[in-house]
Amino acid sequence: MYGAAFLFRFDISILKHKDMKKLIIVLLFISGVFSLNAQDNILIDPVTSRTFDSQKYSEIRGTPFLMDKWTNGSVTIRRGVYKNQQLKLDVYNNILLFEKDGGSFEFYEPVLGFTLTPNPSDSSSYMYFINGVSSNALKPEQFVQVLAKGRLNFYRSDIKLLSDMNEINKGVVKIFNNSTRYYFKDSTQTQLVKLSQKDVLGMMSDKKAIVEEYMNRNKLNLKKEKDVAELVKFYNSQN
């Protein structure tokens, strides 16, 4: 940006036609370089002004988190990527936290997506999350896990619900309950689905024969998340 601003200080009226064309090319090149650098920028230290209050869930049974332990991962914001962060997703409030100096903090800037790497040396353990997906039962700011992507996308949405439970000698206590939903997204719609042959195969009807042959040959059970993800990846690989 500073280079571009500097060039504009020249009196453009003194430039000849050929020089003007050269100037435009240079400015376009500089603009492209800065745009590329912004996308690939590796950020060092997350900026925050919000400390997470770890006591606000102390009276509730269960956990509001996707995983209780801090997990290594990377975070994408508009300015770039924070790598090698210790992360934890507060599913109940849909807030991604990072650990610093023994404390829990919220990101100051909006998080566009993040990756959890429980076992950094094993890419099959990686968990990819994005937001911006919406449907009647899914808000665009909610993080969803990407299980398969391509022409047909397969997402998992984890939700924490609060409910009351009666306990002897304690009365009514609040507990976190887990709820998992699955979505398919193609070029026209995002649809809530059940893990069943009817719902899954219904989203791949244009490749029905070859998809069913692959499913039967590999003995895939479409009530299992892993098998559905495998089938969607196969479907996406077909022209």
C-alpha cells in the first residue's frame, strides 16, 4: 500500500501514453502482491482483549467444550493464519478459545475457520472447521466440521443444550446435553440429513448406480459418519 501511495504522488499529467500504460501495469502488479501477501500471511501472536471466564460453567454438569483438553491447531482470520496454537471450542457459545500463559482467551478478530491437529504427524486425525454455512436450522456464524468437500459437501454440527435434571438431596441441577446434526450442501441448497441410505443416496441420485456399487463393494454402512464421508469423497471424485 505504501508503494502504491508513493507512486500516486507523481504528476500523472506529465507522463506520455506509453509511460502511463507502464505505470498502470506496475500498480496492478503491486496490488496483486499485497493481496497475495494478505492471504498467505502467517501471524505470530493472537490479539485479544477478552479473557474467558472459566467459572461461568462451574455450576453446570458436563462440558460445554467439544474437547476438554487443549488441542494443537491453526486459526484463519482475515489478516492471515495463526499456526501452532493451543485451541478449545466452546460449543455452547460457539466461541473458539486459545491458551496463553496458562489462561483462556477469546480471539479479538472474527475467526473464519480453524483446524485441530490432535496428532500433528497423522493427517487423518485433523479436524477442519468453517463457518458461513446456513440453513433453516443452522446459523451462518456457527462452526461446522468439514467431513468431505467438493461438489457435494458433508458437514457435522455439534450443539450443546442445557436441560434440568432432578438429583436426590440436591434438587434440580443443570446439565449439558450433546446433539449432533449432519448437513449436505451442493450448489443449490444446504440440507439437514439423517445418516441413512435414503437421505445419503438421495443426494447422489445423478450417480446412483456407480455410488451404490461402490457402497456395496466396500460394505459401507451409511449409519456411520466415517463411511458416509468416504462415500461422499468417492462421489466427488466422479466426473
